[in-house]
Amino acid sequence: MVMMKGPIHMAINPPVDATKTTEWAALQKHYDELQAEGISLKKWFADDADRVEKLSFDAGDLHFDLSKNLIKPETLQLFANLAKAVKLDERTKAMYTGVHINNTEDRAVLHTALRRPVEDEGKYIVDGQDTVKDVRETLDRIYAFADKVRSGEWTGVTGKKIETVVNIGIGGSDLGPVMVYEALKPYADAGISARYISNIDPNDLAEKTKGLDPETTLFIIVSKTFTTLETLTNAREARTWLLEELKAKGAIDGSDEKNAEAIKKHFVAVSTNLEKVAEFGIDPNNAFGFWNWVGGRYSVDSAVGTSLAVVFGPARFEEFLHGFHEIDEYFVNTPFEKNVVVLLGMLNVWYRNFFKVASHAVLPYDQYLHRFPAYLQQLTMESNGKSVRWDGTPVTSETGEIFWGEPGTNGQHAFYQLIHQGTQLIPADFIAFVNTPNPTKDGDQDVHELFLGNYFAQTKALAFGKTADEVRAEGTPEEIVPARVFSGNRPTTSIFGVALTPFALGELIALYEHITFVEGTVWGLDSYDQWGVELGKQLAKQITPAISQDDDALAAQDASTQSLIKFYRAHREF
């Protein structure tokens, strides 16, 4: 039981400089030795019949094969030693118990509390708040609302059942819900679909509202403060669209009374600013909140996921939360040497800091996960794209990775060339599932097995390559032999699940949340602030008046910005 009563503003210890530890030096020595002997996955597999077993792990119902990475089994202990040296265990405990480890914003970091079971009520009192109790109460309200919409008890202003939920948010209020909605589409069972509007570009709202019936559309405005520029601009435009469309259909007469009634029936909010919610016209009783210890990119399992609870139902959302919690418990309770979450985080440090690689590919062999790499871009790059440590001192090593990817097999016909034969080393995570919700055959060929054949083949090809002699043996003309040689030793991690269920998706998200945390701890980063996104937003407010009418504001800009705005003014057609 963890009883943390009163604000936990204890001083944050300065980060351990990982690069100054003997454990870092030991890893460097190990790296140098591997380079000296010559890295050869083909040889390492031949020399150690148990290599796969030594480098395979299970967490929840996910299976991990790390054997095609540029490590030896003994590397894992060196990883674990470094994790201990940077006091990963202490920082993990601090995070789980509500210490304000987001020190630049003086906040706790408690996304793990979002998925704790009801039995944990009363055990995690942080800053005077029973975090689990509050989470469960909010979930109960969301579930009750979702049941009303799904059953048809909640209707639009004309009494019709809701058929489309439109989520309006940006960043963490969009990327997570979009990704999960796409990933779990087979579980949508109430005749309700979802659309997601994020970009302030008018084209986004125009396309997402196209073809919608206003009588059966429900908007969910997701903004904790209800002040986010992009979200509130789109929300006002959506409100205008709804009222104009309803009036055009004769559903309302356009009076203030009928407009207000329509807004209350077709808009709900995910926000804690009830005053501004009410000003917008939304009934504050239909606002679902979350807390300042939930960062946007860690919030999909909070009220931010309200659209998901509506589309998939409370029971599925609970399964989703259970998947997160499974990995939360595994991460905090498994010794580092056997903890695949820790080891994957350290593996990324290994490549970033010792091999000096800059990017990391995530390649899901499941079309339903086509937005997963985009989701991870925010999670990882917003978290660890930092050049100062949590005490304000400069970092002492490279930090952050460029995350990117597309689903297989699409990526194979696009960018895999660079991964196989390019001059950059690009570690890649390959994700797949044994079962598919859409089994089919092409004649006698099971199409899912054909698909998985590619999943298996790509990591094999990347690991073991193809020698010049093997190419010659195929009768290839000598002058083009070099073009057909594959060096191999291109590292991959295989993540294999049983099926892409709500539970498994929760596991996957939590996995990468904690991997990101492990890396941030090694690098000494506050992985939970994001000041880098603020400057451009501030400047946009200053520049916008200059675009069309304010010549004084234009004169205040730099020469390049002035030139671009003048081009705009000269060519704007409407």
C-alpha cells in the first residue's frame, strides 16, 4: 500500500550522469570488443544453439525475440547494470507513487493510475487526492454516458439515435484515440462510427463533416483547459456547421432556444474548465475531466478516450485498461536482467549512444495498426526530444530517436530498400499477431499466412543478408553482383501477439510508454514536459495579425517572414 498524503514536492535529485559511470564504461568496452571481433549475427547464431532462447521473453500475452539484435546474451547484464546505476528503480517508484518527477511543471506523473483496478482505491493518495477512486468515478460516468449513446437512450435534438461520433482535439487528444479507433475497428458493435478532427486547416473539418447527418452526429470536444487554439476554433466551426445544417433540414428553427437545445444534445466535452464548457453551450454535466498528472500523450486511457468507450463499449474499454495494467505490473516487478521492457529501453540507448543511430522504425504487420507509428512519434519524440536534463544542465550524450514507420507489406514496397542496403543503420521493431479477425484464402493459400511469411522473411533477410558468393551461385552476372549483395547485421526486434485485442493494444501502448521512460531516465530527461512546442504557438499569435491587415505587425517580422507574407497577400484569391 502506498499512502502519499499531502503534496509531494520533495526535491528532485539531479540525474546520474550515465556517461560517467563505470557501467557505461563497461558497455563501451563491450561495444569496442564486438567491433574488434566483427559483428556477425550469422556467426553468433551458429556458435550458440541457445541464442534465441536466451534472448526471448514473454510479457503478458506478447512474445519478444531480441536475438536478431546486435547484442550477445551477456550484453543484457550490462544493460541491467547501467539501469541500476542510473537508479531506474528509484525513479520508477517515484513515478508510480506520485512524486512530482515532472519538475519543470511541478507535477506528478501518474498515467499508471488511469488503469489501476477498483481494488486499489484508497491505496494511492497523491497530493491529497485518492487518484484511483477519482479515476474510477470518472470512468463510471463515461461508461454510463457511453451506454446511453450506444443503446439509443441518448438521442440528437430530433430524437434520432447517434450514428457518428466526431472527436475534436489535437496532439494527445487526437493521436491516441485515432490510433486506437483504427486498431480496434473489428470491435465496433453498436452501429456507431467515429471521425477525428485535429488540424486547424479548414480542409480537415470540411472533409470530416462531409456526408454527415447532423441529426445523428455527436461532437466530443477534447481540451483539458478548453482554451486550445486549434481545438476551440474547430469546435466553434463544428457548432456553426451543426446549427446551419439542422436549420436547413427544418430540424430546428434557428431560435436561440432551439440552438441551445441542439448544442446540448450534440456536444459533450472532455475538459476540467466547466465555466468555459458552459459558455460554449455544453451542459457541464456532460463534461468528463482528467488531471494535471496525466500528460496529453499519455492520456488515451483517460476521459480522452471517451469516443472509444462509445464506439467499443465499456467492457472493451476495461479490457483495454487491463492490458496497460498488465505491463505496468510486469515492468515494476520484474528484475532488470529479465525485464524485456527495461531491456528494450536499454537496447535503444545502445543503438543511439554507442552505434550513433538516429532513427528507429516501427513496422506493424497489421493494417489495423497503421496509425501506431504516428502515435509513437509523439510519445517518444515529444518525451525525449530534449537537450537539457531535468535539473536544467546540458545533456551529456545523444538523446531521442526519430520514430517512423508504416504497416507491412506496404513499407516493403516503399522504404525497406534503405533499411536493407542503405548506409544508415536503422533498428526496427516488427509487430505482428498470430490470428486475424478477417481470415481468408486465395485458392488454397491462407492469406494471413502469406502475410506473416513476409513478417518472418524480412527480419531474416535483415539479420543474415546475402553474400556475393550466394548471389554468384544464382547465376548472376558479375557486374551486377555487388548490387544484389545484402550485408545483413541489420538489427530487428520481433514482437508477436496472439491477436490484436483491446487487451493486447493496451499492452503495446504501455510497453512503449515505459520504454520511453527507461531511455529518458538514462539520459536524465524530464520525459513529461514539452516546452519545445510552445515557442511556435506563441509566435503564431503574434504573426497572424500581420498576414492580412496589420502592417505594423508585418514590419515587426524578420525579412524572410515578411517576404512570405507579402507573397500570400499578393496571391490570396478570396
